[in-house]
Amino acid sequence: MADEKELIGITVKKNEDFSEWYNQVVLKAKLADFTAVKGFMAILPNAYEIWEKIQEYFNAKIKALGHRNAYFPAVIPESFLMKEKKHVEGFNPEVFWITHGGEDKLEERLALRPTSETIIMDSYSKVVKSWRDLPILYNVWCSVFRHETKMTKLFLRTREFLWQGGHTVHKNKDEADKEVLTILDIYEKMCEELLAIPTLKGYKSEKEKFAGALFTTTLEALMPDGRALQMGTSHNLGQNFATAFGIKFMDKDESEKFAWTTSWGFSTRLIGALVMAHGDDKGLVMPPKVAPIQIVIIPILFEDTKAKVLKASQTIEQKLSKKFRVKHDFREEYTAGWKFNEWEVNGVPLRIEIGPKDLEKDQVVLVRRDSGKKEIIKMKELENIVPKILEKIQADMLARAQKFLKDNIKNAGSYAEFRKIIEEKRGFIKTEWCGSQDCEDKIQEDTTATIRAIPFEHPKNVGECIKCGNKAKFVVYWAKSY
């Protein structure tokens, strides 16, 4: 058993080799695996069930606002990408091209979708005729393909990943703006309420915005290694795609106008964020709301008391499974200690232990995965206590993540200080910026840091740009990123 325990346990410390720690957690918790196709991953049930919880949360929120789910082809004609040149400039290097159908060469190359705007906009051009048709509020759950990857990092950088993509059509800019910010707020709440991950919210710079967008808004989280991770973006596409694809409508004043469109999305990189943000040296630590298994019951079995202990643990399972996702681990081929270790790797929020001595005292032992805290509870109090503990775990995990974010936002008074912080401590650095892409480019070249977010609310009094010393226009957050 000792060899097996070593096999499933995490063998590196999170703060000593973050990259190797992350890979081990993802693989040993059976979230994902590499495949025979370079750069493509298999998403395993333990992770896909997390994705389903995310889908359930998000679907409920957007359907309440009138959005409907739809599906569009995974292949896009090359001519569609060429219709919006800013779009193709942004994505052409990442495209997988289909050139043949069987042995026959295609008349036109088809791209495996790097994103869905063009194919959906073509569809919209056929159905939008009048102001009465608007708004159109579609959401798509699908996979996307990006060929250009520096290296494979499960969930964070792979050539195919799952995502949610919203695509809407509106009468005017005000409606489109409202849509963009409404969705970003839902993303923010989802990250906090479901994943227990706080974020910074704001605009992307012109350089960092989505290709073809009027503007891009973003949510940025901070990972324990000091790098930022983009959790979701929401874009006002202006009338750019409507002009390219002929999405026009007859307005109330009987004049023909181009529509305004938006797009917004997040991907399975949220699962990677979950691993990094909360995991520890033992493995995953799952927030209860998104955990595929919220409670694991482990009976401590001895031959002479096995029947009684199993009966008691089965009774607990029957009661708790009415409200929670419960796993009853009654396997006899493994020791209790080995099972403790396995479920810690998998991040199950709450463990219930019951053995013959507990049975004599009519009690169980509860162990929190996030803190390791143990608590002895009377059997009759279990149904009342467990919901409160799970709520506390969820709240405590968010509070710890919020403190980490707050503690790792630094102000830099000079460019020398900026460079020192970004190299030694990383995290978010809050500075003033003149708005020049030249300064933005030079800082990225010097430090590899990029502008992650420009806060929505600008301060009234701004000083000098951190790089050039000229009068600043914005306060921004910089960070190295994934």
C-alpha cells in the first residue's frame, strides 16, 4: 500500500515548483490527460462535471435575461474570415485549415473555428430585417481550435478547448454597451460565487482588445505564482461585423441601419484557474458549490465490527445524498489512510469518518479539506451541521483568495520600482499610463508584463506615465500573464 500511496500523492511543493505541481495535480486528480494528438487534451469526468456545474450556473443566469442556446458549424469558409480584415489579422496565425474532403481538394479552404463571430454573423444577416427582430440573444457551447501554441499546458494552453460564446445583435450602441457590461457582471459573480475566485474588472487597451472589436472588457484573476489569468471577456463589436456581413434592419423611423453586435466568452481555462487558485501540497481543494463530490464518507473497517459500521455509514449516505453530492467509499482493498490521501488529491471539500469507537459514542469525525480542521459531531446533529460547514468552506475559500489578491496589488512610484516588483514579486502593479502604445510596447519588451485591465472608473487626478513621464490618461493594472 505504501507504493500506491506514493503513486497517487503529489511529490512536489506548490511553492517550490509551481508548474510541475500543477501538472501533477491535474493528472493525478484525473481532471485531464495528454493524448496522441499533439497539443490536444482529454477532459476527464472529474473535470467535465466541474464544467457542467459552470454551465448550469451560467445558463440559469442568461436564460433569465432572455438568451437562448444555439449551435453553429465548426468549420468557417476562408472568405468569411477575409470579410473582416481586422478579424483575420487577429486570428489567421492560429487557424487550422481544411483543404480536402476525402481525396478531393476543396474549392475553398475551411477553417476550424478559432472563434465563432463570422459564421454567426452571416446567419444573422439572413434573419435581421426589422427593429422588431432585435435584440437577438444567442449563446453557444462548443469547442474552438487554435494552432499557434507555445507549449501545451492542460486547460491553460491547448489547441482545442471548450468554451462558452455569446453573440448578440442590438439596435444601437447603448443597448450593446449594456449587454457587454451585464454579461461581465455575471462572469464576475460566477467566479466569486461558484469558483471562489475574485477578479479585477476593466477595459482592455487598444493593443490587447479583441480583433475587430470597438472595445473589450475583461476579468483578470491572480494566480499564486504571481501571474494573471484572463477569466472572461466581453466585447462590443460596434458595427464592424454588421457592416462586413450586411446585418441591416429597418428602424422605427423607416430608415435602414446597420446593427450593433456583441460577443463574450469564457473557456475551460476556468478549471485550470480553480486548480491553481485553491490547490495545496496534497492536491486539489474544491469549492463545495462546484465540486463533483461534495462529501466522501469513509468507514473505518475491522472484521468484527464491519457490518455495524457499514450499516451506519450507509444510513449517513442515504440521508445526506438527498441534498448533497455524496461518495460512500466502502472499498476494503485499501486502508482508510490510503483513501484519505486519494480523496485529498481529488479535493473533496468534506470527509466524514466513522469507525467502531465512533459508533459506540454515536458520533462521526468531520474533516475539512480546505483547512484540515477536524470536528467531532453527534450523529443526530449531522444533517444540521453539514450544510453550515460546506457554506463556511465556500466562504472561507473566497475570503482567502480575496486577501491574496488584495495583498498582491502593488503601487509603483517609478519605472525602476516597477521593474523590481515585476521581477521579484510579480502580482498586479497599479500605475499611471499615458495611453501611448509605444510606452505599452516598451514595458512589455522590457519586462514581458502587459496591461491586464483599465478600471472602468478613472480617477479625477492623474499624474505622470510610469514609463515616459508625460501626463497620464489612465490608471492601469499590469502583470505577467498566462
